Amino acid sequence: MAIDRDGHWLPISTSQALLTGGPKPDSTSLTVQGSGGLVPDANIGAVVDVVFPLLHGPFGEDGTVQGLLELLNVPYVGAGVAASAVGMDKVLMKSLFAQHGLPVLPYSVVRRAQWERDRRSVLRNILDMPGLPCFVKPANMGSSIGVSRCDGDADLEPAIERALSYDLKVLVEHGVPGYREIECAVLGNDEPEVSVPGEILIQSTFYDYHTKYTDGEAGLQVPAMVQAATAKKLQALSREAFMAIDAAGMSRVDFLVSPDESEIWLNEINTIPGFTPFSMYPQLWQASGVPYAELVSRLVDLALERHEEKARLRRDRADEDRA
């Protein structure tokens, strides 16, 4: 089923037309699913074999849809509820990575109530960090929406105001001049595999929403031109990050690497990466010997495998009742 930008679930006929390359319906003519629910049958398992969520941002990548599918007892591709929520929340993610000893940049957290109560103290604490530039990000958004780069003290206040318009808490992260954006793709459940690294090539000051979604503004170098030892370290860190949040199925792990490759910082993990044939995740696996069709098939198999494993867990309380 397709979902429009306002969060409306579209009828099956409209969704199928979109998936087969049909014309995008005019927003004024969209007919949302009625009171009959999201599926035509109360027993969703009878009509759906597996769900492949390709939803980015809140209400798709953050565990909400995953929770719905868990309640419906339907197999689905990708991370579960907890891993999806942690992967979406940059503050929880960074905290968990730090607890696992993974290399993250210095950061601070700003909450809306704290900002409204005493913004001067908040700004002072931020400026006590290692220094500018820094990046101000809503904790729970995707595609770099609401993210600002701050090169001077005067940039901070409007950047925080902007980020707080998207979320109740904000991550303020120290910036690294001259860094390279390098990513790895992870595939698997309990024993994940990691692709070759790839690099995002940009001309702008950072990889913002405009750069990500405007043709010609960014390029991909797959595989990335890095030393063999650096590639091996990136792959090991990707696997550790994946395991740290208890991810499953697929993830893309993003890094910041210094120009001389002497330092590597773990930026974030994306539990639902871009998945067009031209997106980084499929391209990384293509370069690693897994073509697109095989990648889709393996992800579906991993989803079914995980669902079967969870089905073997006990849900009764017989032992406790006898105690």
C-alpha cells in the first residue's frame, strides 16, 4: 500500500498503479482507505506474505509501522520496533554507540522546554564544545530535513529554532572540516555481511536535503577510494553498529573520515536506506557481487527467517502458573 505526503493510506488499486509506473494521482482526487481498514481481510496473514517497508522518517522508519506489523503478526523486511526507534532517534543512537565504545563526535542535546526556559545557558554550553563548525539536527527526522550547519555564533539560535520546529529535542554535533562521507551496507540477521565502502561526493558545504534530492548535486563513488586497512575498519565498525542497535535485514552505516584516513567517526545508521536501483545501498551490494534482484530476494528470505524464529518463542505462562 502507498501512503501520500499527508499520511493517508491509499486504496490497493491506486497503490498498484503507482508501483507499476502509472501516473501519479492528483492530490485533489486521492481516495484514502475507508473504514474497512488497511487490508480487505481481517486475517492479513492470508493475503500478505511479507511486507517490505520503504518508508523514510517518522511514522515509517521509527518503529511505528513495524509495531503495527508485529501486532498483525506479519513478516516484514528490516529492523524491529526497538532497533528502528533507536536508529531513528539520533540522541538515543549516539548514546548507544558511545556505550559500545564506537567512535562518535562530541555532541550535546537541546530539549524544547530547556531552550524556552534558558536559551542563553544552552548557547553557552554549546559554545563550550570543541568549537565551530557544528551541525544542528532534529533528533527524529530523515533526509537531512531541518539540519543546519553553523559556522559562527550567530548561526546557532536560528538553527536551533528551526530544528525544534521539527522535533522536541535537537542534537548539536561538532563538525569536522574536510571530512569525507563514506558508507557501508549491511545485510543479514544474526551474522550480518558488510559491503565494500562507497563515498558520497558533494560540492556543497554539507550533504543537505537539496543536495540529496537534486540531480547533479551529488555523486557516488563505488567502491570508495580508500586504503585496504581503512575499508576493513569501516566494515568492522558497520557490523558493530548494526549489532549494537540489534538491527536486522538491512542497514546503511554512514561515516565521516578525515582526509588522511587517520580518523573515522561513526555518523549514523539508517535502518531503511534508499532502495531505488540507483541508491547507495543497492549500488554497494552490486559492487560487492549481489545484484538488485538477488538483494531483494535475500531480504525477503531474511524477513521470513526472522519471523519464523520469533514464532518459536513461547507466549504462555504455564511454568509461572505452576510455580
